[in-house]
Amino acid sequence: MKEDIKERVLDATKAVCPDVSSGVEFEIETPKQKEFGDFSTNAAMALAKIAGEPPRDLAAKLASFLAVNNADIFEKVEVAGPGFVNFFIKPVAIVSKLPGILKAAERFGTGERNGKSVLIEFVSANPTGPLHFGHARNAVVGDVLANLLEFAGWKVFREFYINDAGRQMEMLGESVRANLLGLLGKEAEIPEDGYKGEYIAEIAREIFDGSDAGKVKTDADFCAERAYEKLLDAIKKDLQFIGVEFDNWVSEKELLHSKTGGKNMLDGAMEKLRAVNAVKDEDGAQWFKATEYGDSQDWVLIKKDGLPTYFLADIAYHSEKFSRGCDKLINIWGADHHSHVARIKSAIGASGLDNSALEVLLIQFVRLVRDGKEESMGKRTGSYVTLREVSERVGADVTRFFLLMRAVESHLDFDLELACKNSNENPVYYVQYAHARIESIRRNAAEAKVSANGGQAALLVLEPEIEIAKLLLAFPDVVRDSARTLAPHKIAFYLQGIAASFHSYYNANRVITDDEELSSARLFLCECVRIVIRNGLGILGVSAPERM
């Protein structure tokens, strides 16, 4: 509905200020307080400076034009404050738009295909152990953001970058090898910075049990390879358990370190930076002159021992991603990577690429709590709670929804006790129950031979019915705003609001009554709520149950 209002305001600006209105940007907002109407615009203030008129005078002209020429939709139009124009929509005009929801059904709220593509890289955990629960927030936010952008009209590619090169893989191999040697009765110690979780011992035991007596391979490279295969498979299964799938699983080792014609992508990245004099040799190492490109310090690319840094690998990987031709790249990183954002953007710019096409979402930490206290650490790893431990305990739907209940820049407490409750206290249960309740109403209506009829929408005159209709019609705006701001949590917030309004309405009003026409109108409203909740839960990757 907001888009409709914007078109009407645009027509008014052209009529009132025909010479200066072109290209002026203004907003249509939903006021937080009801006394300021259903919608408000700052169009007069946006035009005032160019038109050379006081904002309130322009606002009065716009209000007059809009009231006279849009009597079909506006109950009244008022000027407020320094030059806002507030709109009060006629209830009948609101409910008259509801049939569009029924007509669009699963397409309601979707955006036009915009011909643009986006590559979202998320999770990208080292394949050196089970995913911890902190990875779950990254995984869910990335997956839901991908769903959201697809729903809004983008072509989306989901990518997991496998960090399978470097010292962490060496330590993985040495850690498994030490456990394996122990099974063979030989003395061996896990390296100080090695991996010591129970899963390492399990991998060693599998190698031991699967080998012929006296023929157990114990070299570190073999142990690393076997561990890598098992752990990567476990990572994929853990993510699939909560409904997260990827289009691409990209191996750092294969993509960046494999050589063609004697060179690999790391060499190519260095050549690009040297070509623009962005590299300096200092203290036996090779440095990227990041300070010349807006960063606070310079960074090592090639260490004194001749080995590349992770930063150089990141530069090469991002250059390769840009080469695929997507309009936008999105990285979802942990908050501890904050300082890395400026670093990688400066290197991308130095490489001759458009670093404004890269957006990075930094995910704040998640904490597992029960009764207000942090939950004890996981047993299997010895040091952290795994994604699988929690998701198996509370289910995929709850895991996903709870991890979207705060903006990514906010710390999140995952309340295990609340997550396990099958009651209205549990937000995901509350939203899903609204959908299941409507399905029950539909079954009862079918038995009573009552059908939803949008033609009776004018009978929806109660204030709660009008408020629900407003919320439903706002869904496309919520989708657009969430996609524009890369904020999938807004969908979860919106669904909680819809569910609360519907439950309150249902508890106070019968849907199926002795009045057949009113019953058809209310059933129609319920059907619109069902469609919107189902579409919203679909974006979140959460099921919409028919019975609970």
C-alpha cells in the first residue's frame, strides 16, 4: 500500500511544483503514533529548498491537492510539524485491497525479477571440528538473507568457502596422528596448538579399526585427509539438519593454490597489486600499502619465510568472486572480523575492482542460556556447544526462528528453556500456532459449508479487522525494506506482530457465526492472514504446520 501512496504523492508534487519536482526524493513512513495517521511523507520538506517556499506552505498545497483528488482512499489529509503531510486511510479503501492477497497467494510480497545477481558467502568454518553454536547464527542469517533476496527479486548464489589450506590443516593431521599412535601403543603428544576434542579420538579410532593389522598408515598428511573428509561431511549434515544448503562448496586449496602455467591465484593477486605499486618490501616481508587506500595500517601479504598470509588468500578469493560477474557480493562474518572489513575493501579497490559492490554483515555473538545463566559447555568437543547438540534438542524451526530474534549487530541470548516450550510464550510456537489455528478454522468452515468471500470484505469494519488488514498489506513493504537493509530479523518481528493481532482478534470474535455473509468475510480475512504468515515463514525457512 505504501507504494500506492507514494505514487499519489508523486503526482501531487508534479501538480504543485511542476518545474522542480523531478528527481526529488522523499519518504513514505508509517507513524508510530495513531494520531499522526496511517502514513506520513516528508515530500514538502524535500521540495521546499528547491522550490523556495516554506515547507508548511508547500505541505498545505500538497495536502489540499491530495485530499481533493484522492477522495477514494483518503479520509483526511493533515499538515503536521515542520511540514509533514499525514494521511488517514478510509477503512473501506484498506479492506478493498485484501483480495489482491488471495489472488497473489504464494507470490504475495514477492518483488519483480530485477535482473541482478548476488553471491552470499557465509559460515565458511574451518573443517577442523564440528560446527559450534555460534556458527548456527551465521548459517541461519545467511540462509534467510538468501531466501529474502530471492523473494525480493534477486538471483542468489550461496557459497561456503572451505579453509582447507594452511597451518590449521597441518595441526588437524598431527592431532589425529598423535591419537592414532597412542592406539598403536606408541608415545605421542598432540601439538600444543593442536585439536584435543573427543571427535579427534573418534577419527583416529575409525582409521585404526578400518585398517588391516600391522598396516595402519600414520603419516600426518593421510590423517589430515581422512579427518578433513569426515569433518566436512559432518558440517554439511549439520547444516542440512537446520535447512541450510549451498550452491557452491569452494575449496581454498583447489581454487587458490592449484597452479596453471606455473602460477596460482595468489601469484595473480600479487601481480595485480604490484602493477599499481601497492606492495612494499620491508623487514624481509612483502606488505600491502593499505594506508594509501584508506586503511589504518599496512598489512603483510608474504611473510619472511616466503609463505602467503591468510589476507593474501582473501584478496585472491575476492578477486575470483568478482570475476563471476555478480552485481553484489555479501560476506557474513563474525564480529571479531571487524578490522578485516576495511582491510579487504582497500585491497579490492587497489586491485581495480569496485569495492562498493561488497557488503559485509558482522554477526554478533550468541550465548546459550537457561534460567538466565549461561549453559555449560558441550561434552563432545570439550570446549564448546555444537550446532547439532542444540538443534537436535529444540528442532530446526525453533533454532532458525530464535536466531533471527535480534538484529545481527546485537548480541543474542538463546533461551533453551523457552525454546523447548510448546506454549504461546515461545515466539515460533506462537506464530506457527496462528497458522495452524486458521487451518482448523478452514476445516470447520468446510464442514459448515462456509467459504471465504473477498466480495464481502466491506463487512470487515471492526477496528481489529482494519488493523490486521493494514498489517497484511504492509507485508510487501516489510519485504522490500528487509531486503534493502539486509535485515532478515525484520521478517521475524513482523510475523510476531501479525500473530499477536490475529490471536487477539480470534479470542474476542467468532469467525463462523449465524451471519453467513459476515462469516465469509471473516474467513476471507483469516485466509489472508494464513497466506502472509505462510509466505513469511517460508522466507525464514520455518514450517507452517496445519495442526499443532
